[in-house]
Amino acid sequence: VTNHNLSSLLTAVREGNARAVGRAISLIENAAPELPTLMRELAPTTGRAMVLGLTGPPGVGKSTTIAALVGAIRKQGQRVGVLAVDPSSPFSGGALLGDRVRMQQHALDNEVLIRSMATRGHLGGLSVAAPAALRVYDAAGCDLVIIETVGVGQAEVEIAGVADCTVMLMAPGAGDGIQAAKAGILEIGDIFVVNKSDREGAHAVVRQLREMIALGQRMDGDWKPPVLSLVATAGEGVSELLAMIGAFRNQAERSGRWQQRRLDRARREVQSLLLENLRQQVSVAQSVEMERLAIAVRDGKLDVHSAVKQLLTDSGAAAPLLKDGVALVKSGSDEVQRT
Amino acid sequence: VTNHNLSSLLTAVREGNARAVGRAISLIENAAPELPTLMRELAPTTGRAMVLGLTGPPGVGKSTTIAALVGAIRKQGQRVGVLAVDPSSPFSGGALLGDRVRMQQHALDNEVLIRSMATRGHLGGLSVAAPAALRVYDAAGCDLVIIETVGVGQAEVEIAGVADCTVMLMAPGAGDGIQAAKAGILEIGDIFVVNKSDREGAHAVVRQLREMIALGQRMDGDWKPPVLSLVATAGEGVSELLAMIGAFRNQAERSGRWQQRRLDRARREVQSLLLENLRQQVSVAQSVEMERLAIAVRDGKLDVHSAVKQLLTDSGAAAPLLKDGVALVKSGSDEVQRT
């Protein structure tokens, strides 16, 4: 990408051109060298889009729900983006392909931007790549961006970290999802939705969720996560869900939680990318010192903790620099340290 | 844990006491303060156990296969450990519970140590916790340690990073596993096993795998990953699998790959824990500088890349220290840098 090309890419992204958005996200996926410039140029035109996280176990109807949401939002005349994040499993490739097929109905709508993103092997994974991709959608004039992950690991926790509002989707009979999931999801969801609510057992799932939420006693402001019913395939309950998302936003903006979450997100982003920079340097480490320590660890002559301690606090001159330097961002320090 | 208790824990671990091994692994899971001491004391008595990684998509019969392998190894009079790693999904809790039930037949055998380990939220995840747990088994006198993960993400790649030999399990009809998996697994498996090979379609799976391996042309020495057939429930093919694992070991030791892999593993461990130390300090960062940058990023006044650049190369005195310090382990440097 030449400077000229980058400049026309930026223009096209700002105009909401779907192909340009796709290309920009490819640059993110590939951690292309022009990425910092791209993100620097896009930054001033971001901050407007609402980011909606949508997650849940496989088979609950996430893509059908998103298709229904997109349809309803388009009727309001808003521009919408969908980012499907592949949680980097070689065994889950099929699901996203299916998603794309189900989203076909919106494929010819210029106001709907759809992209899936692989995070496998990406520097920093979801926590670095997804926020960047969301900014691209934002700069492209989307009013709402929906980010979707399959709930198979860290992904559903990380999605809550990048979203303004997280919708947790459930369905009756989806592999004892609720039982198994109770450990993690209650803290994540801002709105719970039981899809396929025309099926047997749906009412019980709603009741169980309400009980768990009541027991959970979340402590963020006075928002009590509601549990809604949905039949995404028939479009039943979609406008209620949209209204609830709006209600969440209003309440969060009034309470200040909205800006607080966005600050937390920005801080995590800076930390993730800083860490990623450190990680890259550490993982390509080939110094004699590192090699000597690795051999000692392999041969049982040294344990890993002692090896790291030697790297960090060795009496040599270089090592303490690392320690002092990191103190730059150390907890509790009131000022940037100047040694 | 007092010093006295730690010392009796160490003694009990070295004697192969199952409860002590379990307690030591709990200390690892909780990143307990006494962990560095524990690992330092255990280091000299490690390096003997062979680590066998076993992975594959859900439903291929991993736990049945492990139970059969454990039975066969016990007949040879060896001590064996099993570490089941939960890839931290709130939705996968059921699988490991099932594993434990299927392993019941070995529950009363003192020479079989079984433990599952959660890595969710663990500092550094699998890459830091699993090698430590494997060392505990090693110090407890296990001849072989089997580490199992469900193939649902990074886990099956990371398992190959900690194992001396990785067995990739497949089965006919397991959700198009092979098709979907071909991207990643070929580089990971040292031995491929098609379980449930009495079922229809098993022969086709074996043939497909052999073709893919032939096309894949792995470049590590002259080991061509074999494809074995297994009926784990009936014990058919188990002794062939054990013999193949032995053959792999012999060949790897002759070619030097065995020691090379263990060195790579030790290096990764040191790097992971070093990075983890850095990460902890970065993630608790509360400095005024970090907060100022996060606010600027949130408000679209600064992009994340520029924020990190400011942290790393700010003209102040502290920031360059971080950069120089990290250069300690920078690629290509022939010596530890002394500024």
C-alpha cells in the first residue's frame, strides 16, 4: 500500500465503502506495517458508533438473531456493521461460513457492512484486533456495530470488554448451556435473551435465568439485566430487544457508566498493545543469556521462576533497567517515574 | 503453607502421593506465593518423565483412549499421570466431568495420578501452568504423563508446545473434523490415531489423513507421522499405539529432536513467565500517564498505536529505560546489553 493508496483507502472507508472497510480490516488481521498510520488517521472520526456484543453457546441462533436485528435497524434508516470473530479454532470454521450464508439477505444493502475476522495467531488476538476493526466500522459511519463470537472460551469474556452493551443469547435445549455457563456469563451479559422461545422448555430457561440474576446481585449501578424472549426466525421480540438496548444506553449514559466503560476499554487497548510490543520482543529473544537459562531449565538445573528472576534482577546493569522501566506503568505510582 | 508444611508437601510429592500432587497443582492453579519455592525445590528431580499430548475434536473418545493407554502402561509396571486441561470455557465444563467418571477404573491405583486443571483466568494460561503441573508429575516419579485438551482453540496448539510427543485423535463422523481441521493439525500431530475404527467411514478417514500427511511434507527430521487405527473401548490397537510412541521416542532421541524440543519448551516457558511478569505490571498500571493516554484514546484524540509509542519512546527519562531494558532480550543481540 503506497501513501497514495492509503489516502484513497481512508477516503473510501470514511465514505462507508464496504470493500474499503474489508481491506482495512485485512490490514488489521495481517498487522500490516501501515496499520499505525491508518488507525492514526481514522481516530478523529471515531467514537460515535455503539458497539453491541452478542455471544452465546453454539446453536442458540446467534446469526439469525443478528440478521433480524440488522433488518430492524435498517428500517430505522441507520447504518450497521457486523463483525463476526472467529475464536481461532480450526474446528469451528463451519459456523462462520453458515453465518455468512444466513446474512445473505443483507448482502446487497450498502448500509450494512459485514465482515468476519480470524484472530488465530493475530498479535494480541481479539483484544488488539477487534477494537481496531470496530474503529474502522465507526469511521465508516456505522451507527451500530454488532460484534459476534461463539461462546467457546475466552472470546465471550473479551467481547464484553470491547462492547458498550453485551447481549447474551440462550435457547432451550442448547446443551445444558445455562447450567454449565452459570460460572461466567452472569457478570458479562447486560441483556439476556432466550431465543427459540416458542419451543418447549423456553419458559423454564427464562425463569432460571431470572433466578440466577436475582441471586447474582450485580453491582454496576442500578441496571438489573433483563431477560427477554425471542423467536428470531419469525421476528418476534426483535423490536423489544432493540428498545431494551436503547434503554440500556440511556441509563448507562445518565449514570456515567457508558463513559467509564469506554475508558476501561481504551485503557485495556493501550495495555494490550503495549504488552504485545513487549511480547514480540520477548518471543523473538535469542540472546545468549536467554539460551543459557533455557538450557539450565531443560536440564533441571534451574527452575523457570528463578530463570525469570535472573532476567529481571540480575546484578548486571541492563536487567534493572527493565525493572525500572516497567515501573513506568506500575500500580500505585502517582506520577510517571523519572529515574 | 508454612515452611514446614511446604517441606512435607515436597517429600510427599517426591514419594508420588496423589493427594500431595493434587495440592501442589492447586498451588499452581492459584499462583500461590510459595509456588517459586516449590518449583525451585522440585526442579532437580525432574526431566525424566515423557510427556504425551493427546488432543482432538470433542466426541472422538479421548478419555476412553487415555483410560485404555493408562491400563496398558500399568501392565508394564510404570507409574503414569494424567493432566486434563480445561480450555477455560464456561460451556465445556461437562466434558471433563465425564472424563473423570470414565477414569474411575484407575481411581484406586496408587500408581496412577489423575488431575484436571482449569486455566481460565490463570496467569499466562496453559503455557505457564501446564508445564509447572507436568513438572510436579515428573517429580512424583511418573514415567509417562498424558496431557489432554479438547481441541477447541489455542489449546491444541499449546499442548504440542509442552509435549514430547503429540497424539492427534480422530474418529469417523466427528463433525467433519478432518475437513475443518486440516489447517492446523497436520503440523501438530506426531502420531495420528483414528478411534472407533470399527465404524463405517473409519477407513476413509485413515486414507484421507494419510493423503494429507503425504501432501503436507513435514520437515522435522525423517519422522513421517503414522496413522493408526484404534477401538479404544475394546482395547484394540492400544499396544500398537504404545509401541509407536516408543518408536517415536527412539527416533527423536537419535536425531537430537527430543532435546531440541525440550529446549524450545524451556525457552518458551521462560519467555511466558517473563511476559507474565511484565503483563501483571502492565495490567495493574494506574499511572497518570496511562490514564491520560486512555482518556485521549477514548475521546478519539489519539490512536492506540501512538499511545503505546508515547509510552515506549517518550522523550522523558523513564520511558526509554523500558525500551532499553527490553533490549536485554532483543532479537539478534549476541550478548546481554549493558548500557
